[in-house]
Amino acid sequence: MKIILRDDVEKLGRCGQVVSVKDGFARNYLIPHKLAIPATVGNLRSINVVSRQRDLRDRKLLRESERIKLRLEKISITAEVQVGEEDKVFGSVTSSHIAELLAEQGFEIDRRDILLDEPLKALGVYTIDVKLGRDVIGKLKVWVVKKADL
């Protein structure tokens, strides 16, 4: 079945693109979730309107992502961890922990957008990539420090 995508669908295509998919996938998922419309003659004529709307939305999202990137790169966050002898870290700093620290700073970033290869398991300063948009990657400085003993 040929359909026109109304939104970007990962591993399938971008908004406004005409693609062929299996009938069940289109009828049971894409069309009910308003991700696509059938590729009829009338809908194919309106593809230009959809493309213009997508371009406007993409430009707006890109500007917003660039603005957030500039704010993000100006800050650094500190993750305090408990350490044992010889500064051996108990546990690790994960992307979820970094997302919580960013939320405290006023950034609403999903943990899946924090591109952390593996959890941070040692004290130090790390530069972490954060996905902010389709083509926008920000750099975040994370300090992993010893928790102060009281």
C-alpha cells in the first residue's frame, strides 16, 4: 500500500514522503496514529502543503534546538557520588541521573537523548553529547566528584 507520511517515522521516511508499506502496518498503525494518509490522487496533490508545513516546523525546531544548545554548553553539572578507599566509586552516574541533574537546572531532556556510551564509574570531568534535535548535538560538561562527608 502506498501512503504519504504526515510525520517523520524512524526507519521509514520523512514527512511528506510517499512510501510503500504492508497493508496491515498502514491500516493498523500508521493511519490510526495519524502518522500517514493513503496516497490517493487528492492527497498526492496536497503533498506540497504538507511539505511546506514540515519545512516551517523543522526550521522552528532547529532554531529552538540551537538556542537550547547554546544554553546547555554554558553550564556544567556536578554529580556527587560516594567513594570508598582509593577513591573507588560506589555505583555509577547514568544517563537517568544526568537527566535528573539537568531537570534541576531547568532543562527537560529525556534520558535517551543523553548519548552516554557507558555509565561514568570514576571521578573526573567528562564531556557528554546530548541530542537536542535531528542534527543538533550539544556538549555538556559533567563533574563526577566525591560526596562531602558530614
